[in-house]
Amino acid sequence: MDEKPRLIAIDPADCRCTECIIGEYVPLREATDEQIALMLRGELRDHTSTPLRVSAQWGLYGSKLDEQHLVSVRVIAELWDGTDLTWDITHHLDVVPGQVVGPPRD
């Protein structure tokens, strides 16, 4: 039985190169939330040639500006054809949603 190749890069949205076909690369349009998070962490190569926008939503506990919690993190790619692709990478980060973050406490 043939072993599936290890994913090493995300390619442009509509790529159908040999590496995409055999599974070493994945076209941006087919990338999963987890794969996008891995690319942003540098664990997968970025061959997309596409600007990405990262949007983070934070919430406050009461009115304390020093105690914020992560609500969501989305990545948006605006493709050449006017199509927007969006991934929710919130659950693929080192910060857990709802975890309080802020300045170090003494």
C-alpha cells in the first residue's frame, strides 16, 4: 500500500501542479483551517502569492482592559477573481478561546 506524502506547502488557489495532485502541496482554495494555522506558524511553506488578512476578535471581562479573552481568529484571502476565502483558526492556536490574556501579574 502506498503511503500518502507529507504535506509541505500551500500553493496558489487554483494550482493543479504535480505536487498538489500527489498531496505534497494543497491549493489554497482546498486548505483546511488547521493547514492555514500551520502555514502562519511557519510549519508549512507559503507558496500562495496571495495577501492574507488576519482578524482577531477580543472580549473583555467586565470593564478590565488588562483582562481580555480571545473570542475568534479568522484568516481571509482576497483572490484575484474577487472571491474571498475565510478560515477560522481559533482552535488551532496556542491561546485557548476564553483564556484570559494580559500583562504579567506580580
